[in-house]
Amino acid sequence: MAKIRKCKLCWEASVSENVVGYKLYWSRGTEVGYDSKSIKIGNATEIILPDDVISSNGPVMFGVTAVDREGNESDMITIDPPYRLQVPDPP
């Protein structure tokens, strides 16, 4: 069975004092939105992707929002490739 190493995504921290955390969104294909799968991250600016995010082939798009104390979210920014989520062909 092929093995893929853990993938880490990083982004710049918000300058707002109201931000208490971030939320990562992902979607198969080339678009991501607020209805996509998501995970609350807390007050960190990087995450090692869960295995279920990278478990199937095909393109994946990621987006991140900043979250305030009331649960409001900022506009989403997308994290552009390159990121490699596919197992290479065997030798």
C-alpha cells in the first residue's frame, strides 16, 4: 500500500484583536465555499491535514476564515497550490 506523508498548511495570522481562531474549509475540485467541509482550528496558523482530507485522488481546494468571539467569520481566503496530495506512481 502506498504511503503519503502528512501535509501541513500554513497562513498569515489576522491582525485583528477580535480573532480567537480560524476555520479551515476544503472541497474536491476547484472551488471551496462556506458550505464545504470544515474544521475549527483554534488560534493556530497552521494545521496538519486530517487523513480524510487527503484520502482520495483529485484536486482539492482549501479556504481559511478568521473567527471572532461571537462565531462570526471573515471573508474566506483560498490557499493556492502547489500542494501534493497524491501518491506517486510506482517505479
